[in-house]
Amino acid sequence: MSQKNIESHLVEKRVFKPSKDFSKKARIGSLAEYKTLWEESIKKPDKFWAREAAELVWQQKWTKVLEWKEPFAKWFVGGKLNVSENCLDRHLGTPRQNKAAILWEGEPGEKRALTYQQLHREVCKFANVLKSHHVKKGERVIIYMPMVPEASIAMLACARIGATHSVVFGGFSAEAIRDRIADSQATVVITADGGYRRGSVVGLKKNVDDALKGGDPSVPRVRSVIVFQRTGQPVQMEPNRDHWWHEEMAKADGNCPAIPLDSEHPLFILYTSGSTGQPKGILHTTGGYLMGAYITCKYVFDMRDEDVYWCTADIGWVTGHSYMVYGPLANGATTLMYEGAPNWPENDRFWKIIEDYRVTIFYTAPTAIRSFIRWGDQWVKKHDLSSLRLLGSVGEPINPEAWMWYHHTIGGGRCPIVDTWWQTETGAIMITPLPGATPTRPGSATLPFFGVDAAIVDEAGNEVGPNVSGKLVIRKPWPSMLRNIHGDRARYRKTYWSEVKGCYFAGDGARRDKDGNFWIVGRIDDVLNVAGHRIGTSELEGALVSHPVVAEAAVVGRPDELKGQAVVCFVTLKQDVTATDQLRDDLKKHVRHVIGPVATPDEIRFADALPKTRSGKIMRRLLKQVACGAVVTGDTTTLEDLSILAKLAGKED
Ligand code: 7RM
């Protein structure tokens, strides 16, 4: 295989410097300042992290910053602290105590605000409810909830008493819940009768019932199910096992001390799909994880007391954990939570929320941004978005077109965009601009965060030069890194620490430009090799999406006798555009023009929609199978809409 890289004609030249005004007010106000601190964080990590960790509340100070026995790390060794205390108690008795900790809006339109004082009381009460159900330190608790404040309350209550939570996304099936209960050996489930999504109710309790049915011997007996009443829909309550949240809370005391926990005490397990079918239970612990969530909110979002911060991620994903709950609350910020869909009742719901609450920081995903573009600017224009001061992107590479639209149409040209690269495994943001310091380039996550020693290496594990694609690795442990795959140290070592010697391997491919900016290409298995040339599927997708009629595109490889791999493109078109053979040819020409002849698509398939995980990632594994004409197999539990697959498979050229 030739190592020659396609020098993409997509190379993005535009650079956006932070405005003087933004830099003046930001914690890190220049690139030089960032560089000095980054150097310190790498060369003198003990000094750097000791200073930052001093901003957290410790019940007992650590004796050693890091103990590293590759691939197992312990951070802030000997320290004792409580995440719930750091998110709540520390703000009481300060001017923050009566500010909104959580602002919530339900999909049907209800509004709630919980001050830090109120949230603290709710968390203490629910921690006492857990205790009354005999939940002990270290025991696992499943949280399967809609996007309501009680989901955050349940997480913080677990943290308060040292129970390890495992949040299961509300869109997952009964089967997925059962697998996660079995793997985590959870004994208590917290759920709700249902939740609202796009105007209809989703039966969460029913799924829990199904998950616990059937007496599967691999499922340990779940002792208690606590049910929050959200929709009022009828549910079956199993005597002795099932209890209403509100009835339990009515009996609960409002005092509950936050117990001291070891820095390395397990805070949560979050399941994530790997390249193989079986989801992995990613384990995060107390001190290091909190440090990561806290410090990234402080510097990347430059969070302030006046901010109204909105992360649109669901609580069932790591982004919801770190950037809707733990990070913002540890910073004493106001975090907004919205229960429902962005297009309910109409396509402008998000913009209406930003206007209504005067949101200042908005963090969302490229897939959402591309939907907004498709729906049209008229929905945005109806609203005053002048409160916004900072925008964020996460989840996949953001194509320059979407970046520019986000910048102009949502940010009014005045808001820095932080394109944040990280993973469930990393716990917190790893590669990102700092909004007052880093010049941004549409499509680049730019530079490593403090303490992150990121590099691009080749097959042999050697660092490559500028503009050469390779594997993205992290060469040093960082505080919020995963500690293990729950119950499987061998798999942890094999998956993350054996691909490249001495390094954490992220599974992503990337390149760095001559200024050191990282350009994430996507998962390594999404990089095609066409006639000996490496082509990132995201490069091809970027090319397709840069055509005015294309809404969204996903590109996969199909085995090809001549070229090794052939390029198969799945394309959705903007509204009112008709799919024709002429258009198919035009798109092929367009890609050829943008990237080069070697990247000419072999096949273009028009589709009504692309198969996505519930967190919005295009499922290329499935598309590959569709492209090859194979029967789709493997884990499809995260698929948003199975009917899409059927349509794609039936759609031959
Ligand atoms: C936070 C999250 C992780 C994978 C990761 C990448 C992709 C995430 C970006 C990105 C390019 C980004 N956790 N990814 N953020 N790719 N630019 N800013 O998404 O565990 O669910 O997914 O997502 O491939 O490996 S995750």
C-alpha cells in the first residue's frame, strides 16, 4: 500500500482569530499564554495539576498526583473527595446559592428552574431514598430516564453516597437495558413512566419491565425500581419491587452528608459501541474525571457566573455527563436542559429556546447543524440570537460548510467556535481551540488541551510530519482517562494500549498541518484505500456536501478487484431537489473536481435518510454492508430508525 497521501484540495485556508474583545475577557487571552501553560502541563504535570486540583474541594488532600503503571493510572492518589459536594455544597453559602443551577424546559413547554440550594436538597433527599433501598457504596445503579432534572438528581445522588451509576440512553431498547444490567450487575433501576419525543410519549417503564422479565439467569435480581412520574401514562407497578419517586421523596430526609470517596472510586460506567458488536462498559473514577470535566468547562467554554449555558446532548451520552451535568455544576454555572426534539412543534424550537433564555454558550453536534441548514435559514431569522457569545461542536468532524453556516447564521459572525474532539473514553475534551486564544480553521479541532500529549503516528508507531495522515494517539495518561473496561482488564489493554506501543490509541485517523492543528479524519476504519491512495470518507463527504444540492452524505468502501476499494456514496438531497441520473453524474464530477480523479465515486445512491446511531453518528458499518449487498448483521441496538436500512438496501441504482 502506498503511503502517499491525497493532498486534498479541500485544504481549508480560512483562519478566524478570536476578537480582541473576547480575548481580553477570556481566561486564556493569547496563543502565547496557551503555549506556556500547555508546556508546563506536559513538562511539569505535577505542578500544573496540583494547582488546578486545588480549585476542587478535597475532604483529604492527595499525596501524589499520578501513579502510572501502564496501562493503569491512578490520579490524585490518596485524595478523598465527593463529586456531589463539588457540584453542589461548595456553592452554598456563596452568592451562587440562589442562582439557577438547572433551567429546564419540557417538550410540551413546561418550564422549571432549580437553584443550587434547591438542587442540593433534592439530591440529598434522593440519596436518602437510595439508602432506604439499601444501596451501598460501590453498588451499581442503572438510570434510564428522559431529559428531566430528576435524571441529574439521580446521578448526583449516586455520587453522593458512592454508588456507581450507569446511565442508559432513553432511546435504547429493553434488550440493551438487560445487557447493561447483566454486565454491570446493577441491583437498582431508576426510570420514569415515560418521556416526550416529537409530540408522542415513549414508554420507558415498559422497557424496564421487559428487560427484567423472563427470568434470564444471567440477569441478577433487580431489587428496586424507582419510577419518576413524568407523563402520567398508565404503568404496571410490581409490588415490593417498584416504587414511585414522589412517594419515596415525600418520606425522605433533606440532610445527607456527602461521603468522602477515594480519588479512584468508580463514579460511573457508560456503555459505548466499539468496532466489534459487544458494547464496552467504560469506567470513570472520581478525582480525575471531575478534574477533567471542571477544567475543560473553565477554559474551553470559559464559563462565567453570568452565562446561560446549553449543551444539547442527551444525558445518556458522555457529553451529557461531562457537559450538561458534572462540568457546568462544578463550575457553578447555569446549565439548561431541554427534553425534546429540535423540530417540535416546529423547526425553530432551538432558536426559540436560545431567545427565551438568553443562552450565551451553545454546544451541539454537526449532524444537528446540517439538519438546521436543510430546514432553512428562515427558521433562524425569526429569532433574536444576540445573547450568544460562544459556540461549540462535538461528535464528528464538522465540514467547513457547516462550520461557516454555524459561524454566520447562528453566531452572527461574532462568536468563536470550539470544535472539541474527545471520546467516551477520554472523559473530557482533548483537542480543542481555547476561545480567547486559538485561531480557528473551519473543520479543525486545532490544538491539544492542557495535559494532552497528542500525536499522529504511522503504522510503525513513529510520529509523522505535517499533513501526513496517521493514527491519532495520546502519549501520556491524563486525569479523566478511562480506567478500565468494566470487568475486563485484558480487553482494556488490548483495545486501547496495544495498537501503538506506549500510547493510548483513540481509533481515529488524523493529520496535523504545519501549524500543529489537528484535522480529525474520522475512525480509522472509515479511511478508504483506493488504488493505493488513502482517502478519508469524511473528505469525500465534505466534497459531496459542498455541492449546493446535497444535504448529507456518507461514504463507505466496497471491495474492488482493481482498486482495492471502490467509493460508494450515500447521499440525501435538500428539499425539493429531484434525484436524476444527470445529478448523479454531476456529483461524481464535482467530487473529482474537488479532491481529484482518484477520489471519483464509483457509485452514488440517493437516499431519503441515512442510518444513524441515536447520538447522531452515521453507521458506516451498516452502510458498508448495504454497499456490498450483504445482509445487515451485528449490533443495531443504537440505530435510530431501522426502516431507513430497509429502504437503502432496496434502493439499487
Ligand atoms: C464526545 C463523543 C467519539 C468519536 C471519536 C471521533 C468522533 C467526536 C469529534 C469527533 C471529529 C470532533 N464521544 N468525534 N468529536 N471527530 N471532530 N470534534 O462524541 O465516544 O461518542 O465518540 O466521535 O471519531 O472517536 S463518543
